[in-house]
Amino acid sequence: MKKKYVANSKYSIPYNGDINNTIEILNSNLSNYVSEIYFAGNPIYIPSGRRPKVKYHIVNNSGAFKFDYIKYDEDLELLITICKNIKINSNLLLNFFGNLTKSNINYIGKLIELGVNIVTIGDTTMLPVIKKQFGYKVKIQNSIFIKINSSRDYIDFQNNGMQIILVHPDYNHSHSILNDICNHVLNRDIEFKIMLNEGCLIECPFRTNEQLTAQVYSIKDSINDFVNNPNEIRPLTQSCRKILNEEGMSISNFIHPNNLTHYDEYGFTYKIVGRSFSSINIVKTLKAYIKGDFQGDFRSIVENFKHSYSPVNRQNSFRTNFIIGE
């Protein structure tokens, strides 16, 4: 008899800029499973390390498309306030390499005063700065830009002020490593998160380069996509996509919703990737993991498979079919 799946009650979900959809989630039964919402700040003031997710705040002004940064601020402030009132964590993403400027720090401080209580950093140089500037007003988490390799490293980072640790997705299927981490830090006050649906190659040799490339995209690039490429269909040049086409989903870090029972014992917070997802697919992904079951096209719930030309499902052995550019 198949074991009945009991959903983990802690999910970290993305804010894609659609404030109305996010409020609908928080007003529904799904909110019982959401412990955190993570988001980027206003890209005018601070980068997130990714292509700016602003499509819900692009307006047509007499044929000229522009980013409505004022409405973006209003919606973000509303989101942070709602999270604070209903006691859901709000997590500001600083997923970029580099130092924080004085204006960056001032902007971060403003959002912390509104209610942000977690900051995710992409560069270790930010750790002492955030700790010095804001102390215990905010918890600090690493992004996948900071790969922590051992239980000793986890403890060292905690001793230096990091209270939440994102397990690198390279270890998603290495239960011996996950067990080792849990055993060594069992009695320490560290919260762990694990990314469920990124879908990148395990031990991808191209990850750092792609992360650096993602940082150069601007608001102008996002507006161009909104106008000329709304489905974000583009040839992909990443070598990792070529390998996925040859080997299939089995070599990715994706955790299938049907396999989530194997991770519940660790007590991780489950992070759902998808700031670039449609609002419909964010809800679909959350429901799939809460239910512990998904049958269908994985392009709708796995971040790295959404550009696959053909469906990704059981019938094609979980293979992807990326159109590779030159």
C-alpha cells in the first residue's frame, strides 16, 4: 500500500510581481503551507542577480513602454505589510556578486523597517555588512551563489552570523550528505531550506558563468521581452542545456513532487523556484508539492524546463528538448 503523503507545512514561495495573485494565495487554504515569500527589491535601487522580473509593472504610455517603479514600490510595500501582519516571513533577495553601496544599504534598511525579516545574500562580503548595519533586526541566508560544502562550513557560517542556510541543489539527491548535515547541526539553531524545482544539472560546470551573465540584464531587457517576446522564447546557448538534451531529467537536481516524502524527515523548509513563472504555474507548483503528486508536463512546474520545445513528462522519459542557439 502506498504511504499516504502528509504535506510539509513550510514552503517558501516566489513573488513574481503579481500582487493580486499573491494576495489570493494568502487568502486561500494554501496560506496554511506558506511560511515565507521571497522577492527582489526595486531594480532601480538594487539588483537581484537575475533578469528584472517587472512584467506586471510595465505600462504603455502612448506607445512607449516603461517600468512603473512607483507602482512596484507600492505593491512591494503592501506585500511586506501583509506578510508582517499574518506572520509570514518576507525575504529580500540580494543574489548578486559585489559590494553593497551606501544607497543599497539605505534601501535595505527601509524594507527592513517595513517588515522584511530575512535577507538572502549572494556574496560573503555582504555578511558582516548586513550583520553590522542591522544586527538582530533581520536573519541572513545564503543564496546558491554561496555553496557551502560541509557541516563544518555550515557551523562556521552560523558563527559568523548566518542563521538560515540554503542547501546547495547539487546535494538534492545525496541523502548521505543531507543526513550528515542534519546530524552535525542537530542541536544548533539553524534553519535549512532546499530548492525543489530548479532543474539544473547536478555539479553543473557552467553555473557560475551563467549566474554572472544573468546579472547584466537590465530593465530595458525585461521591457523588450514584454513587448517582443512575451513568452520568453529564445534560443539557448548554455552548454548545460545540450547535456540535458542528451541525458534527460535524471541528471538534474529536480525533486519530483511524488518523492517529497523522502525529504520530510530532515525538517527543511521547501523552496519553490519560480519568480519568472506565471501566476497560474506558481499555484500549480505549490499544489503539486503539497499534494505530493504531479502527472503532466513538467515545463509548468520546473524552472529550467520551461524553455523545452517539447513536453517533458513520463512518456518521453523526462527528456528535455531545448532549441540550442549558436
